[in-house]
Amino acid sequence: MPELKLDKLPADGPLLGLDPGAKSIGVAASDGLRMIASPVEIISRGKKLRPALNRLFELYDERGCVGLVVGLPLNLDGSSGPRVQATKALVFNLLQYRDVPLAFQDERLSSAEAERVMLAADMTRARRAETIDASAAAIILQTALDRLANSSV
């Protein structure tokens, strides 16, 4: 599987960020200047992956994206576990479906950070549950954008 480092993604154009989970994929997008990442939607993963991939690439094309940043759920100690293997399996299928530039971004604590931000915004529990994955995807993507801007990739 071709894994690019962040600095090997195309230099210009918007990126799509993903927070893959067992039941859904949180999606976020950057602006064209790669300054801001915003939550877009949560795509449900059913028994068949194709409908989720169809929707993902609809969003990719609608926004004129030039690459993907996928959250890699490393353990807190930096080691790989079953969730990393599941994410890499999803990415393998995604790249079989359509070959696009893709880089991984460490996503440790992104969901916890998204939850903290939503609590600070006084969101209801129901609303947080509806948006947590897309918000986590935005945090993952924003982290990648900040790293690219600081050239510390």
C-alpha cells in the first residue's frame, strides 16, 4: 500500500480528512488554501463498503480535493493495535476502489479533543453523538494542515 508522508501530498488544493471507525467514517475537508479544516459529514459503513466509498468520493470530487489524510489510531504508547490494522485494511480497499494521494496522521486523542470542544460549546449529548466522528476528522485534518504549514512533517 503506497503511504505518503504529509509533505508528499500534492502541494496545492483542498484535502479530505477521514476518521475511520467500525460503523462509520467521519469526514472533514480543508479550504483550498489549507488553512482551516471543517467537519463535513459522517458516512455510515454497512455490510458492503462500496456505498460508503461512493459517497466518500462524491464528497472528494465535489470539493475538488487532491488528497486524503486518514487518521491512524495508534495506541497511546505509539504502538499499533487491531484498530490500526482495521484502518489499513479500509485504506487498502479505498485505494483499490480509487487510487488517490493519501497520508496517515496520528489521531491519538482526536475523539477526546472533539468531545471536549463540543462540551465547551454546550452541545447536547445527542448532538455530540451525531457529530463526534466528523469533528474528530476535522481535528485530524487540522493537525495535518498545521504540520504542513510549519513544515515539520
